Amino acid sequence: MGSFETLGIPDQVLRNIRLAGYRVPTDIQAQAIPVLLQGMDAVISSETGSGKTAAFLIPGIVRYVEGRRRLLVLSPTRELAIQTDRQAGTLGRGLLRHALVYGGAPMGRQVSDLSMGPGIVTGTPGRVLDLHRRGAIDLGAFDSVVLDECDTMLDMGFVEDVTEILSHASGRSQTSFVSATVTAPILSLISELGTDPVYIGLRPGERHGGPAIEHTYAVVRPGGKFQALLEYIRHARPSRAIVFTGTRRYAGILAQRLNRHGVSALAIHGDMTQRARESAMEEFRRRPGVLVATDVASRGIDIKGIDAVVNFDVPRDPRLYVHRTGRTARMGAVGLALTIVESGEVGALEEIEREAGVRMMKVDLGAAAE
């Protein structure tokens, strides 16, 4: 695996890498950093929790330190943008300015931050375009663009926005596509927007071995999901767990029910203000408990020490299963994925197993079992 010192990284950047707690590069970092330092287009694909964000941020910081080349990172969600900007601040401390732009937040502060000429800008496509049209950001000034979680970009309908942004970023010398999966739609996007990219991690059609997750499911009687969830939490006693629901409304209701039964729980969903969501995430980082979330939290949220992910509602798409369960077993840790189903939902698990390349073991959750 080697060391960061052998990857052509200058001392001042190495110092920040060490202060951030990185000791040796992960496999994807060791492969990606030299390629991106050479300015080549790249497709970076590896399982969640493997260190992809640092794999593109570190070369971005080095390229700025050595040649004032600027990096634009496009993120599909505000939560992922916030997480990436936080990491950019840590790895680039004292070496460059960084700015964060996303919708739902005051534009005045973002315009002010952009006026300082940051070396790294992280933002959601809609807000980046809005700021460009207002003359607050010069897209042609960026030498590199990263499309982070580009599979989600496609799912959320951002292709037109991304294409327009890249058309204005005419000065760019590098485009990187980052994703946990390389699907046919992503290949189409790459062929349209990339220039003979280097594939790092997986080539199309290959599968990840995946992080060390124990995939399980439990079949419960009709209306028995909540009791099954309580049984699991009380017996397994996870330090931190994320419970995914399919609707915004039920996320709040489920968190309230858990609290009434003595389980410390917080909720995060799309009906909350951005400030409330950020506050809930910070509280969850600080103390053990359960976070009940809709899929707004399934991508890009990097919280250490998630013992388990529970699918209270079966994900509607196998890719959502991959992103949900990827919140546990990060950076080599071991984690549990539990999906709670009623008998009529068992068939959906077969598609998930087939498409996500996992095998689930049936478990018994006591009195709630069918």
C-alpha cells in the first residue's frame, strides 16, 4: 500500500494529512492520487467508506499549492457538499481558502466567500449555476471539476445542470467522475463529458468485494416492525445506528416512538430546515444513539462508529441499499445491515441480493417474528 510520502505530495500538504489522522493511503487513494496529480481525467469507483473524497481532494490541494490550479467539486446533496467542504478545510488548512455553496442557505455569505478566490469550491449544481448567472463565480477559472456521487447526479436529474456548468468551465484541464458504482447511464455521461479517462478501482461490469458488512433480514408479523426494531436495539445495543424509513413524515414519528420507549433517537429528513438537519447531524456525531433518516442522509455522510444500519422500510432500488448500508463498516471497520420485512416484502430482497451482489442471512427478532 505504501505511504503518502511516495506519492509526490509536498511536505506542507503531508503535514495536514498527518494532522487529519491519515497514516497510510487506502487502496483507492494510492491509485487515484498519482493519476489526478498528472492532470488526467479519471473515473474513481470503489465501495463506500474507502476514502474516495480524500483521493480527489489531496491532489486538488497539491495542484493549487504548486500552480494555483483551482478545483470545483459538484455534489448532488447539501449534506455531501457540507461533508466534503469540511474535509477540504482540514486537509487544506493554512494552504488555501475553500468555499461551500448550496441552495437553502443565504446567498450573500456565499457570494462573499467566492469573492476571496478560494482554491476549492464545493457546491450543489443548482446553486453553482445560479451564482454563475449572477456573475458571482467564474466557472472558467477552474482547472479541475469533480462530479461526486455521479450516479446520484443522474438519479436526481442534474445532468443538464452539470453539462451546462462544464460548458462554461472552458479552462478546465481535468474532469473526474466519482461513484460507488459504474453503470450504463454513468458510462454514457462519461463518454459525453470525459476525455479518455483512466479507470481507477473498478472497470464497468466488475463488482466490489464490499466493506465488512454482515447482511441480515428479519421477517415479522404484519404491524410488527416497530417491536422488531426495539428488540434489536435492546439486545444488540449498538452504540450508533441509522434507521432508514421511506417517508419524511414517518421518520419523525418513528424517532418520537423510540424516545418514548427509552431509546435516544434523532430524526433527519427533507422537511426539516437545513440548520435543523445540520444540528441533528452534529448531535448524532457527539453522542451515541439512533438516527432515523430518509434517504437524504444515505449518501456522502461520513460518521465514525456506525455499528448498524437498519432498513425499517425496504429500499425501492438496490442502489439505495448499497448507499444506505455503506454508512456502516467504513474504513475497514465491521458493521451490520438489518432489513426488517413483512412476508409480502420478502420478494424485494431477492432483487437487492442479485443487483447489489450480497447475501442476506435470516435472523429471528423474538416476539415480533412472523
